[in-house]
Amino acid sequence: MNSPLHIEVVQKRQSRANKDHVKGIVHSYLSNFACLTPGAIITKEEIEESSELRDHVQSIAICDIDYESEVQMTNVELVYHVYKLDNFGAETDTMTDTASGDESAAADVWALPSEEFHGLWENLVYDSKLKEDTLRFAETAFEFAERGVDRNIVGCNRVILLHGPPGTGKTSLCRALAQKLAVRLGDRFPRARLLEINAHGLFSKWFSESGKLVARLFDRVREIVEDPRLLACVLVDEVESLAHARRAALAGLEPSDSIRAVNAILTQLDRLRRHPNALVLATSNVTGAIDAAFVDRADVKRWVGPPSARAAYEILRGCCAELAARGVVAGGERAFPLRALEGSRFAESEASRASLRLWAAARDAAGAGASARALRRLPLLAAALHCPRATTASVAPDLPRFVDALHAALRHHLADAELLDAPAQ
């Protein structure tokens, strides 16, 4: 039996139609197509021909988690998810030191699905099935909780740990996963929140108060998870700080209160297991320094490394497409998907020349271990430093010239990084 094909529909904020009505008009619209392309996004500009869709729908995403090629409408079950985007941004929870009266940011709280994170999932590129695996794990874990599976018999903490070097998209993936779950589980959890906690901040000052600060922070978390109809995703960034605080305290470099604070965090995370609507996401930039007690609590532990050549190519190709859509790069020519280049065995032609140059840049980036964050900055550096200054849209560089500028920006970036890493003379 085929897996269902998920259709995610962003409803316009001003629309007052109920979800069933929106599902109906979207289904009628999609029924006009013989096949659907997984990964495609139909924007409001493309659905202007339908007045009713125009009134209610902002975009339609045909998700690609289980399918890699076109799907015939008659051969698949469509599962619709209709939602509106919150546009209020993060609410920052602060905590006050009772001794000094100073305030510090404890956590950022996002209402999901958030406009801030819209499109983030689709734009994260990995070679492995990292996105698919984390999503399937989370969906299955919540299904176990809904069915009342005894966690004393089948172990499940609902904790995901992503570790690897900085700039590889760990925090972005956590945010994107929380957003995706808010959409996919919207019928079960009509409300959703993402709470971002910076573990390093809990140990940066006020050591004598850290245990109390942790308790107060998780009082706030418990207030949120007490609502059984609300999905709560708790993101603990820089979780390696737990191990640092424990080791420093044991070595006498920091007060023993640090150990109490670490233990308090672990205890509070354990208590979240009792709530079938809570998921814990954690990131670490230092793989070998993660607290062993925390690692033992994580159900899924995944390494997130720098992009391979394949992933780097798709990241840069997406950047070029975005700049072409915005008129920064002259329209007309588009970089080929990597599968098309592989299908032609990377044969050079007039049509493929720019794509092959982009592939060469991607291989150079992967060989140097460039992070995804660095790759996404290259188009700006290319346009600013390696393209002729354009005064009108008519003189915007075409794709081949812009790809050459991208390659030059990459070489410049790698040279600068090498100088930064060089020992002082």
C-alpha cells in the first residue's frame, strides 16, 4: 500500500473559512492535475485563476518525504494539513536574580506554525535521510504516547540530540522539525509552542542562584505542557554546557551549585516524559563534551556534518534560483538538478556549462569542509565583491557569470578562513 502524500496548505490570515472548506477547494483544484510533483510549492501567484482559492489560500506545498518522482492522483491518498502562520515572533521569558535584581533572557517562546520558520524545512539540504528520520521518529513517539504505550516497558524519552560542528544547521533543523510537527499534528494539537533554552546562559553567571533559575524556568515549561491540546517542543541549545559545568564544579573551578543546576535540568527533562505532548530537542557543537547522563536520555543521536558535494550543489543551486527570482541574477538560464547532470554523465554542453561550473564550486566547498552557513553567505559575497556593480536590472549578471563570481567568493572565503586558522607569527 502506498504511503499517503501530504499536502500542506497555508491559509491566508484574513480568511474566515473553516479548514474543511479550505481542504475541499484545494482538493478540487488539485484534481485538475493528472500527476503531482513531490516537493513542488504552488504559490498564490500561480492560483490567481481560481477566485475562491485566491481568497483563502496563500500557498500549497506537495511534500516529498516518501516520494521522489511524480505521483498519479488516482494512485495515492492525499492527506491535507491546513494552517495559518503566526506572525508575532518570539516572546522572551526573562528571569531575575534575587540578589542583584539583574534580568537575563531565559528562553524564547514561539507560537507555531510561525511565519519566521515558514519554508525552513524545505531549504535545509542533507545527503542523509536526517530530516525524514527525525520527523518519523517524532511522529511515531507521539503515536506511542497517544496509544498509551507503557514507557516502563518500551523505553521512549522523546529526546532528539543533534551534534556536530557549528554552522551545519542543527538549530535550524530543530526549529524546522518543531514547525513541521505543529503542521502535521495540528488535528491532535491545535496549539503548539517552541521553547528555546540556551544551556550556556544558565551557567554563565549567578552560580549561587543557578539551581533556583532552572527551577523557575521549568515552572514556565510545565505551565505550557499542562495544556494537553498544546504541542510543546523544548529546544536546549549548546547542551555540552551541562558537561562543562559538571566537570568544572568537580574540579573545584566553579561552585558545587553548578552540579545541582545540571542535576536539576536532567530531573526536569525526565519529568517532561510524563507529558504525552512534549518533545525535547538538543544541539551540541562539541561532540565529545556532551554530558553522559544526557546522552543516555536521548532516543535519537545524529551527527550533522558539513555538506557533501551533492548537498553543497543543491544549496548553491537553490540560492541561484532565489536570486534569479528576485532579479539579482538575469533570468532565463537555470542550473540543472544534480540528477540531470548525473544522467548525462556530466557531459559538457552550452546548456550545462553553468551547472558544471557550479558543481565544481560545490566540490571545492565540500573538499574544504565549508559549512552550510558559509555556503549560504557566498551569494551575497559574490554579488557584492565579485560582480560588476549593477545600476539597473538590465545589467544583472547572467547565471554563468554569477556562478564564476560564486566560485571566486568561495576561494576568497577559504583563503580568509585559512589566515584566521594560521598560528600567530
